[in-house]
Amino acid sequence: MTKFDLHTHHERCGHALGTIEDYVKAGIAAGLSVIGISDHSPYFAEPDDQPYPYIAMRRSELEAYIGEVLRLKRKYADKIEVLLGMESDFFPEHIETYRRAYARHPFDYLIGSVHQSRGVSIFNRNRWKGLSEDARRDEKAHYYALIRQSARAGLFQILGHIDAMKGYYPAFSEIEAAAAIDETLQEIAACDIAIEINTSGSTKDVGGWYPSDAILERACHYGVNVSFGSDAHKPERVGEDWEQVRLRLIELGFKHWVFYRALRPVVVPLGGRMV
């Protein structure tokens, strides 16, 4: 069984614990065949080296980050495959700046994540206070419009936690947006990229995983590829709920999931080995 986790962080981002090597060792202990390191991208479009110290790494740390991952790839090659990734913020107005920043480096994959909508963190509970039902629907529709734009950008292999707005606002899932979600899943399928099943919802108010089963059922219907990421911010969460997710995907009708090596998908049957 090929077991993988593509979404892990480490201490450079300022809000995760442990070194990259700690996560690699945790992956080995968890029985992973493949671990992807995907820390939060620097703010490439900002003038300061690290405008938000507890959110993302310094721009000046990027080379050291890449060098460390590649060194550990070599060091642990006989125990686990280490992949070079990054969780990239998606800012439509800065997409070309980010594209240029990544093009110089040998990334195996990039996770595109919408962390801000209308300039406010998606995890900010206060954005929902006092909003009418129509305004809440508009906020949710705008969020999915951003995700569609990220799919069309042609930069990312995986889209991160596509209903993470529910993290600290569980009522998000009840806001009617079926048409926007279906349009988004169709766009993702047409762009031939993947969404991740991200188990870090367990660390937020909402509990559980991203995205919801309802979204995953629609994703399966539209032929969207899926991947796996724990979004671990501490080593002990590496690979968390991997087997439960695998079995649930089979129940929902999926036949395989994917990880990425050298920007190309590696298909892993949910029942066995990669092909």
C-alpha cells in the first residue's frame, strides 16, 4: 500500500512546531511511503522580508527551505520519498509574481490555498457578524469564485482545503451555494488538478475533514482527482486519519487518489499500489 501525506509545515512559518527532519521522521514512523513538505509561501508581493511573522516564512528563507528539503530527500531516500512542495497563498492580483518566484525551483507540486477573501482571513469569525442571509450567500459565492480563479491560474497541482471557511464558522456549510460549488468542481475537473482531503479540520471548531462528504460526493460525480494532506503543524499529526479517509473515499465511489512528483500526477489505487 502506497501511503502518502502531501501537506506538512514546520517551524519556519512561525506557527508550526518542529524541523522538517522531525516531519520526515514522523512520516517514517507513521508508515508513509511518501511525504511532501509544503510550508506556507513567503509573501512574494510584499516589500518586507517577513510582513507577517506568525503566518509564513521569510522570503529570504526560501532558498534554505528548498535546500533543506532536497538534502533530506537524499538522506532518507532508502526509507521514504521526500517531495518538495509549498502551500501557496492565492492572490489573483499577484499571481504572476508568485509564478516567477516558483519557476526557478524544482518543486514537485504546489498547493494553492485561498486564505483570504476580500482582504480578510477566511478563519476570521467576525466577518460573519451581522450579515444578512443574502450577504452570507454572497460571501460564500465570492470564496468559491476565488477558488475557481486559482484552478484556472495554471500554477497549482492541488487546491487546498476547499471549504476551510467553515473552520471556525461551522454554519458556513449550511449557507446555500450548491450552484457555486458545482461550478467550482467542474472547473477543477476541467483544469485536471486535484483537491486535497485535509484532516486538519479536527484542530478547528468544525471538527472533521475538509471538504465535506457532500462536496466529495459531487467531486466524484464530476471526476475531480483527490489527494491527501494532514496539514500537520506538529509532527505527531503526520498521516492523521489516512486509513479512515481512504475507506471513506471508497464508500463515496472514488477508485484512486494522486500525489505529485516533478509536477506530474502519480495515480494510487485506493485498494493498493501506485500505477
